[in-house]
Amino acid sequence: MKILVPVKRVVDYNVKVRVKSDGTGVETAGVKMSMNPFDEIGVEEAVRLKEKGVATEIVAVSMGVAACAETIRTALAMGADRGILVESDADLQPLAVAKLMKALVDKEQPGLVILGKQAIDDDMSATGQMLGALLGWAQGTFASKVTIDGDKMEVIREVDGGLETVSLNLPAIITTDLRLNEPRYASLPNIMKARKKVIDTFKPEDLGVDVTPRLTVVSVAEPPKRQAGVKVGSVAELVAKLRTEAKVI
């Protein structure tokens, strides 16, 4: 079974995000970029499935500027077999990404697509669900455990207040949650080998997809600073402040 794993290039999670001075977005110039953490979990799960003999090939896919090839190289160093870069300078929003992924699924014919449940830059959490709708495939979103047996798959999902177990027919879409696994670090030999692995490059027009943005960012602003707390001298004073100032009781 072939597995497709989309990997997104985002601002590294250790970096303090800064808003551009003109309020049009987040500053990325000179900022460390890395693979979206949820996508790392997706790559790790695909590699584990291959190690179990369930998968035969892992294809890492990234979309965006030419530098996204480095994100693919990271996935290749973790264990993916080859990569696909859809190069575009446009603002690729979830619907456009889902349409591009559908075109690649039609081309590659995988049995499973594993996506991160969301990207840490926009927190949309929409691409996997949109792709499932476009393909008409079963979905196992927010997965914390995946078990594959033949053409059936059981997914334990993270839901509000607990866990939900669903059974899916393959081919299917999986979106990964934090508890699914702990991604491995790429070893130096694998990093060197990844440089020789193949990355095919396409343009959106090669796949017949219009990536014109449907959403417009009006403005981006820093969240308001939290006010300093105060100490109260008694329970009565606390209750009074909650009633008169906070107005929560």
C-alpha cells in the first residue's frame, strides 16, 4: 500500500511569532522554518506502518515556495521514499491544498493519506476533511491510534471528553493528533541518503487546479496584553471584586 503524507513548512514552534509592522501577516523573513509538528507525527506513523509491512511506499508532499523542498528532505530523512513538491508563490489556502492533493491522489493512487490535524500557523484544521469530501473517502480525524487489518482500519479518535473508536474501509484519510506517536529524529546517515532521493516538482496548472485565494486577510494584530493580577486580603474582598469588577457572579 502506498501512503501519501503532506508536510507543511511553517515557522518553527520554538520561535516567538511576530506580526509584520503593516499588520498584513506574520513575519517570516529571517525566521527559522521547519515541518509542521502534526505533519511530523504523520510521517512517523507512515514509517511505522512501513516497518510493520503494511505500507510499501511513502510519498511526502509539500506545497508552496521552492524552499518547501527542504521540508520534504526532512521527511525523506525520517524514512519517506520520495517526494513531490507543488511549487507556487500563491497563498495556498486549505481548499486549494485539498484540490491539489486530490489531483495527486488521482495520479498516485495511494491506499491511505495521513495529514496533520492542523498547521500551527493558521490552525485551520480543514484540509483533511475537505480532501475526504472531494475524494468521497472515509475519514479518521484527530487519530490517537491507528490499526490496519487488510482493507479495514480502526481509528481511535480524540473527542471532547473522551475517545471514540471508528472502523473505516480503505482507501481513507487520517488526520493525526498529538498522542498518536513520538516522531523520531533523523540520523546523520539518513539525512545524507535523503539528499539523493527523488523529488518531483509540479506547478498547480500542471495538475489543473486553480489556487486563487478565496479568503482575504483583513488584518493581523498581536493579542492584547494581560493585565497584572491583584492580591486580596479576604474572601469577602474576593467575592466583592468578582461581583463588582469581574462581574462573574
